[in-house]
Amino acid sequence: STTANASAGAIKIKDTEHGGSGTKTRNSSLVQLNDHKTSDKDGEGSGSEMIAFKTACRIVISKVMTILKYSVEIRRQSNLEVYDKTNIEHLLISLATAFIHIPDIHVTHLRRLAVFHASEEHYAEAGHCYLTMAQVYSSLIEGKTRNHDTLAEETHGSTDAGKGTLSKDLHPLRLQVCRFLKLACEMLDHARLYEKCNHTYMKLIPMLNLNRNWRELSLAHKHLHEVFEALATSEEKNNEGRLLGCYYRIGFYGPMFGGRDGREWIYKKPLVTKLVEVVKTVKHVYEHVLKLPVTVWPDSSDVDKAAVRDANGDGKNDLHILQITYVEPFFRDTEQGSRCSWISRNTNISSFVYSTPFTKGKEPSRNRGVSVLEQCKRKTILTVETPFPCCTTSQEVVAK
């Protein structure tokens, strides 16, 4: 239709890396597209076609605006001297999700995230990014194979020519899967996730055999030998020194925290990062970002949000508070039997627990100085959506 052609021209957006001209062009294009979406007189065809077209335009505009917003924010934060690097992780994940319907671009942003993690020595997270990329192309292989089989059934048999064409189409996808699985193995080895590395090679080696890639098979077996040697040595020492990270609950309270205000997050920190280091670093980052003083809540008791909102009794938002608490992995009774090994108790973790002392009948602020015999202990369990380690080093708490 006339509307479709005009809109197709409108969304040819000029992408200027710096300066305001690119932004003006993008905004102008989006305005034109929105005008075409809401205009009936420019359209041709049936009413149902116009409704479908307007719906498609609405989806396109939403995705484009989301992509532009995240891209600008990534660039803005990257130019800051001090910033919360977990924000970059979540912005890149959001970009990848926005392009999930376009596998190559989806993988491009996941690769950016993997490179970012590797530069920060977050090898476990980089490895999981590469595993996700491999899964994207594996899904494409499965989809193409399923479509071919369905077509063969409908045509009462498949020709040799059809099988040859399918094999030719799948070959570059298999190479991509092998490539990302190999990178995942390297990252997982650096992260000392030897068992996960072995599991990944169990997927990679059959594909290398299928591709008859003998040189890569030789290198894979050599690396796997080194991984098993490292794993055997580690277990002989009862996994001493094999530290996969520690976890902290960080709560944000104050209007300047924006979307994080009133929410809690679990942060994964490398090796044995001490509480005092985390407090110092996070406080410094957010004081620099907000350009305001930030207060650290002194204990793990619940933050009085009303007091935070009006600390001086003048009806204004006065305080910006961070609450930082060390948390430990928590396993429910139903999980105890399946988490007997060291690796199973240090990976695939989605629940965490911390303890808060309290005295019955007294306010939390009055617990100090009370005899230990009078105190009780409250355990709080926090749950995140995706088990750690995953593609990010922080996740929002989804259940408490």
C-alpha cells in the first residue's frame, strides 16, 4: 500500500555515531512513521489490512524506541569515569532481547556482553553468554531440520538433492555452534568451572566429529585433558582455593535511584570480596553518579521507607540509602539430596539467605546492647529468576 511504501522509506534512519544530526533524523523518521500509522486517508486496502498494518507499525516504533534508548544509555554510561558496570550488562541483555527475532543481531549483542565480561574477568558470565549464542544457532538447526522433515512427509519422501541442500544450509550454522562452544569452554576453564567445561565438550566433540574437523578435535581433547588434570588436582586438595564468587544483597532506597528505588538486587562478586570493600565501592559509585551523599544502612533489618522519604519531617525526599548485606546460597530440603558434590553447592544458585538478630517486643534499632540470651534470629530467603552463574553478575530479587 501507499502507506507501507512511505513508511518503509521513513524508517531508513541515518545512523550518526556522534552529534545531534543523527538523533534529529531518527526522531523525524519515527514521527513520520507514527503519522502514517495513525492516518486512515493515506492508506489503501481493506479495513482489516489497515488495522494489521497499524499494529505492526506500533510494534516497530516500540522496538526502535527501546533500542535507541538502550543504545544511548550504554554510550552515556560508558563515557562516565565511574558507573555501576552491572547497568551496562543489563542494557546489553535488553538490546539482545529486543533483537531476539533476528538471530544474527541478537548474537551480536550477546557477543558484546561476553567481550565486556571477559574484559572485567567475569569468565563464568562470559562463558554463559557464549553458551547462549551456541543455543541460538542450535535452535536454528533444529528448526531447519524439522521444516525439512515436515516437507518430506508432505511430499511423500525426500530426495538426495533435498538432503544435500539441507546439509549445505546447516554447515555454516554448525560451524557457528562449534565456534561459540569452543569459546565457552575457554571461558569456563578460566572460571574454574571444570565440570561445566566437560559438559560443554560433550556437546562440542560430536559436532567436530560430524564436521570431520580432526585438527580441532585434537585441540579439544588436549584442552579437555588439561581440564581433567586441573579438576583432579583441585579435588585432591578438597577444592581449596577454588573460589567461584560470593554474593551480596543490595537494596536501593531514594527517588534518585530511579527504577531501582525500593528494590533489592543480588550482586555476584569475585572470589572473596569482603563486605567493607563492597560497601566502599558501591557507595563511591552512586555518590559519584547521583552527585548526592548516600547513606549506608547499618544492619540487615528492614529499612523504614517512610522515614527515608521524610527524614527531616518537611515532606521532602531527604535520604538516599544503600543496604548491603552478605548472603549465602540457600537450599531447600527437597534439594539437599541432589546437592551432595562441591560443584552442585556452588553453582546453579537461585535462592539466598541472610540472618537478622532481633528481640521480641523491641524495635530493631534497640537491639544493640541486648543480651545474646534475649535475642532471636530471623532468616530471610531471597530468590532470583535465573540461577547464578548466568549472563549477568546481578539480578533483581523476585521473591522474598
